[in-house]
Amino acid sequence: MGILFEDGNFALFRDGFLRTVELSAISGVLALLIGVLLAAFRVSPVPALRAFGTVWVNTFRNTPLTLLFFAVTFGLPALDVHLSSFVLAVVALSAYTGSFVCEVLRAGINTVPLGQAEAARSLGMTFGQTLTTVVLPQAARTVVAPMSSVFIALPRNSAVAGAFNVAELFGVQSILSERGYSIWPIFFWIALAYLAISAAVAQLFRFLENRLAVAR
């Protein structure tokens, strides 16, 4: 188990861990923004927006993440869009995770009684005002638990980025394996790191769930 403290391995592991946290955090924020926007599209009274949201969600939810990484990594440069490997990974993870966030939010929106929206419209509120001030705040309380599952999975999904030139935790295990270290201690430390990240995300959502429960 002393592999972590040999020949500069700790610095390598630390950098990979921090890169995974950074990748997950940025992708998570963008996925949340994308998910909220798509959820608004999917319940919009405008047919074109509903169609766009439906196509986006069905496309990205049913596309393997590895295939999506391939499409972003090799497709965007073919369109003369040149970005770093890290930014490309953020694009892929945000688009993929955002589709799941959208569906969780849409399920929460459907739990809000229709009379709430009708009452808001009777007061002269627009669709956007009704959604942001009446519907979404109520829906948020019902989706914290299922939303936690989406964001707990995000750091694990980010491991795919290691195969596309992003120096995160998956990339660390590849380097250590190439140096001839046994797979079991590598697996132990990498798994422990992912467990720590997942536990931190779970604790954050547990805190949010408790705060929203008190606010009821």
C-alpha cells in the first residue's frame, strides 16, 4: 500500500484527484444550467422549444458516454473548433449529464399541482415568471434525492476523460500500471479517491435536502 508515497507518486495522485474534482465541479455546474434550460423547454408552450428539448434529451441519454467523447474529441476539430482536451471533456460531460438533470427536474415539475401555474397566470405572470418563481422552487424540494444520484455518478463518469488525454484519476492508474506497479494497490487508492468524492457529493445533497425540508 506504500505505492502512494514512492517516487513522486503522491504528487501524481494528488494532481489527478484535483483534476477529477475540477472536471466534475465545472461539468456539474454547466449540466445543472443545461438541465434547467432543457426542462423549461420541455414544458414550454412553444412547440419548437418542446421539440428541441425532447430531441436533445433522447439523443444524449441514449448515446454511450464513450461514443459522445469520441464525437466531441474528433468531431469538433473536424469543424475547425479547436479546444483543449479538458474543455472537450467538460463539453461532453455537461451535455450528457444535463439531459439526466432535465428529466429529473421535469419529473419534479410534474408533481407541482397544475392549479399553482394557473393561479400564477391569472395574476398576469408570464410563463417564465411562473416557472422560476412558482413551479421550480416547489419542484426543487422533490428532486433533491434523485438529483443526488445524477451528480454522484458524474465523478465516476469523468473517468472516461482519462482515455482522452485528460490527466485525471483514471489517467493516474494508467501511468502507475505502465511503471510496473501491481494493480491491486493502484485500484485501492483510486477507488478510495472516487469514494471520497462521491461521499462529499452525497453529504452536500443531504445538507440541501435537510435545508429544504426545514423550509417547507
